[in-house]
Amino acid sequence: MLLFRWLILLLLLLAGVSFAFYAGTGQARYKRYGLLLLKWTLLAAFGFFGVLILERIG
């Protein structure tokens, strides 16, 4: 459980770094990487918390 929390935090941090590189350089590839990381991080987080909620209900 702790591993998944750290993984989600790390992915969010990497997305933030990608957006910072985009802001610094203006290269669109960093924006694309940041959005891709953010999308998969949010999907993983929703799945993780969905499983936690289902465990509480069931």
C-alpha cells in the first residue's frame, strides 16, 4: 500500500518536472510527456482508491 502511494507521488512529481521543463524551454514534447504522465497517474490513483473504497464496502 505504501509502495503505491510513493509511486503515485513520484509520478506526480515527474509530471511537474516535465511541465517545468516545458515552461523553461518551450518545447512541446515536455508538455506532451507531462500530460501523459498526469493522465496515467490519475488513472492509477482512481483505480487504487476505488479498490480501497470497495474493500471498505465489502
